Amino acid sequence: MALKVEVDQNKCATVGICVKELPEIFGFQQGSKKAQSKVDIVPAHLETKCLAVAKKCPNGAIQVREIQ
Ligand code: SF4
């Protein structure tokens, strides 16, 4: 099992919680200032933290789902 992470560009409101708390995975895009995930698959050692940060996003923009 692995976790795939994406930022919904229609929901992200550039609050920046994800970028501040987990810069290994999230970063702002140049220009739009919306966040994007730098990785497709969450590194195993960051899975727990990534799930916690996803819950903190006030816009529910961070989508984390299990893939095979
Ligand atoms: S916490 Fe949510 S709204 Fe804020 S930058 Fe990250 S994805 Fe966007």
C-alpha cells in the first residue's frame, strides 16, 4: 500500500499550512501561489504527517488516497 497525494487547485486558497508544516511534500507554485505536491507518492516515513496536514487544510484541498 502507498499513499498518493494531490492538491485540488480549485479548492486551494493559498493558506499555506501544508507548505509550512510539510515542505518536503508541498510547495507553492510560482505565479499562482497555490500549493502543489512535489511528489506523487508520499514517502513512507511521512505518511502519518501527511494525513494529519491534509486534515488541517481549511479548504479540504489536499487529497490523499491509498493506491496498490
Ligand atoms: S493548506 Fe490547503 S489551502 Fe492552504 S496552501 Fe495547502 S492545500 Fe492550499
